[in-house]
Amino acid sequence: MALDSTPATKPAPAPRKARGEGQWALGHREPLNPNERIKKDDNPLNVRARIENIYAHTGFAGIDPQDLRGRFRWWGLYTQRKAGIDGGRTAVLEPHELEDEYFMLRVRIDGGALNLAQLRTIAEISTEFGRDTADITDRQNIQLHWIRVEDMPEIWRRLDAVGLQTTEACGDCPRIVLGSPVAGVSTAEVLDPTSAIDEILERYIGDPRYSNLPRKFKSSISWLADTPYQVNDISFLGVEHPVHGPGFDLWVGGGLSTNPRLAERLGVWVPLEEIPDVWEAVVGVYRDYGYRRLRTRARLKFLLADWGVAKFREILEKEYLGRALLDGPSAELPEKPIDHIGVHKQRDGRNYVGAAPVVGRSSGTQLSSVADLAAAHGSDRVRLTPYQKLLVLDVADDQVEPLVEGLRGIGLEARPSAWRRGTMACTGIEYCKLAIVETKARGEELVARLEEQLRDFDTDISIHINGCPNACARTQVADIGLKGMLVMNAHGEQVEGFQVHLGGGLGMAQGQTAGFGRKLRGLKATAEELPRYVERLARNYIAGRSDGESFADWVVRADEELLK
């Protein structure tokens, strides 16, 4: 019998199994990076008890490193940068070499709403425990510095007594919920969503079910387009449905940092009473399907980019809500962007007064004076904005001008220059371990120079100054975005400077197109050159603009030489 000499066919190799991205819903629950291990080892919410019962007595030296650089954030605490370490060493030194034995403390002020008892409490904590520091952030928080762990039990006692908290002010969890600073008083508001914000805080903040997310989760809920809704993980924006009436348009998946992405509409209409449930469902999708393997791809925006809107909505409805959401129209934007600076009528006939510090820099002393002024002029309510500004509500007509003058006397201007009005800055190298350059002092210097040289400037330009690439000051969506970096000066020396982004913006008014700033090759300025550069750029815009042309539109068509 003849033998078959045909060679045996090798079996095809098994298809390579796709690498897991740490998505819990797909069974990938193994701790994939140090941050995930820290959260798996112990729920970060538990660290408050250790701070109160152990670390407040042992002091800084007794703090477990995993608590110090991980779980403390869930209670609003970050170690601050040690003084004297220049930006060139930021990425070189280990965390323990960069950090001082003091903390930044972030106080949650959801919706930016404070009564005077709360404002006075923050001011007292600042002056007694924080060396009189207090910065108003673009997330409607107040940040204090120079806080000792030994003082945290007393600080929490005082905050708790007036209904304030630091719970989940930082960390991989639901951060502060942005809201309109004029919710409940605006003449343009149809539905006040404060009840939804309050319900979310009551039901979910501090809930262990949602205290371990892949990364931070940022929210915004406002009828008005007065919060930067396109750069949050979730936003609800007021809209009129032609059949069902007033409700909210749902946006998902925004975020900036080193991989900026604008949120997208899910195309649904959400009634006010359903906002908390829909918010919880979106958080659930993110918790279970978010990428946990790499921190750099862990924000919700990466999941939405991979899935697309249709799949995200399908998973949200079928797996988390158990019902379909109603289709809805897009919101109608105002004629002009809203920042609430100046004097404005409330729906009850009284007024609110919006005033600007310089780049959000305040102090306990100043905040205490604000409380005194508000009380003296008949108000018990203050609001913070997502643009580092402050409002006093409920001011009678005959009290407006005395209040405006009083605020001016303590360094808060209700009729500011365009430069003070439009300039924001992050914390910067003064306190932040991630920063490369100084920001607050540079911003103050820049505003002062521009007010002196261009005091009659007749349009608003936003200038956002950031100390590193992480975009806490939203550099990519500013008219002039300044990203801190080290650059070479004319003498060949490495000095502090900024990469320049031009013409960015969000869709905050009719006719505005959201987009990221234009980056010209090699367009950088040293910190020393910055005031002269911005002045030159503004003069070129004034000379070259057409009637009513915005800075962002001019940048698109301007010759590159005019932008340098």
C-alpha cells in the first residue's frame, strides 16, 4: 500500500486575545497600575478616620505613603510643592522630594453657592490655619494652602458645622458639580436645577459605590450657558422641548489636559426630576466600562471616542437606566457669552453684583471683608463662578453703588478692565508639584501692564495661564492660552516661558464655534517677554479686525507674522 507523502498541515495559530483595558464590566478587575492597587487595598473614603485618629497626632512623618499621595485626595488634600524647587526639576525629582510637609485643601462649593456663615468659616480657616491664603478656582472651589495635618480635625469640625465639606473634592471620584452662580435668581433662567445638584450631593457624594472611578469625574448642571459645559465629563444644559417643555440637554465626554476633547450631545431630553438618576447611570457606565489599565487613557472622553455617541447611549439606556430616553433638541445659546460681572437685575427686582479679583487670587482677610460688606448692604448670599469671580446676591437698588465702592476698596472690581475680567491662572509653581512655571504672579503682572498700556481696549479677550500641560486653567479654549514650559531666552539660557495657543473657545453664545487654540510652530514667549507680546498681539488685532470681528475669528485669517 502506497504511503501518502503530503506533508501534514499545521494548525492555524489561535487568534491573539485582545489585551484588556481594565474594564470591570468585561471582567478585567485585576489591579493594573499603582493607583488601582491603592484603591483596591482600601476605599480612600476610609482615610478620614486615620487622619483624625492617627495622623493628626503623629504629624506628617507618621503618614503612610499610600495614604499621603493617594487616598488623602478623596478628602481634598494634596501635598504642596516645597519652596525653592525650580520648574526644571519638576519631572526629575521623586514625589517625596518635591512635596512640603503642608497641604493644599480644596473646599467643595457645589454650584458656587455660599451663605455668609459659610464664607466667614472659610475665611477664618484661611487666616488661622492657612497663612491667609484662599484662591477662587475655575471649578467654583476655594483652595487653601499651608494646611497641617494636625489641624484637619478642627478644620473639618468647623466646615461640618456650617454644611460645607471636602469629601471627594479631589481623587478618582465625582468632583464638585458646577452650576450657574445665578441659579434661582436669573431673569433668563426657566428651570432652577439646584434641587438636582443637592440631590446628587445627598445621594452619591461619599457613596462607596462611586468612590472608585477610573479617574476624576467632572459635572456641570445649569439652565444657562454660563459654565464651560463642553469640557466636563457630563453636563446638563437647559433646553425647551417642543412637546415636553423645559428640561435639559445631556452632554458627555469632555475634558482637556494633554489630550483635549469636547463633550458631545447624546441627543436626549432629560426632565429636571430625572437628572440625578441619569447622572448616576452615566457615572455607572464610566465606573464599569472606563479604562483602568493606563492612567493616561482613563478619562471618560477616551471611552466615548472609541464607542461613539450611539453605543454610549445604547449601553446607558439598556444596562443602566432600563428604559429609553426621549430624543431632544439642542439648546438655544445667548446672544453674548455670560460671565455675570457687573450689576444685573434679579427676577425679584433686587440686584446681584459680580466682581473680579485678579486671576482668582484672594485671601481669608479679603473673604471676611466680602462677608462684612455683603451683610452691611443687606445680603446673606455669595456665589463663585467657574471663571474665578465672585458675586454678591440680593442687593437693593440703593445699596448697589455703595457695595461696588466697598468691593473696590478691598481689591474686587465690579467694573473691571477687559484684561482683569478675562484673565485666569492656575495655582502654578508656587504650590503645585506638577507645575513648571509661576502663574498667579505672572498673571497679576500681565493684567497690570495691559491695564496701563491698553486701558481703553473695547472688547473681551480671554487669557488663560497654566503652569504645566494639564490645562487646569483651560488653556486650549481661551483666546490666548498660555501653557507653561521652559524656553530659551535670547542669551541661550533656559528660563520660564509659555507655549502660546491662539483663538480657542467654547460654544457659549450664538455664532461661536467651539474649538482648540491655534498653535504656531515655535510660537513661545519667555515669562519676561509675555506682557510685551500680549500687548503687541492685542494692538495688531485692534488694527486689523473688521467691524465686530472677534479675536478668535481674526486669528484664523491673520497673517502669522501678526501673531508672533
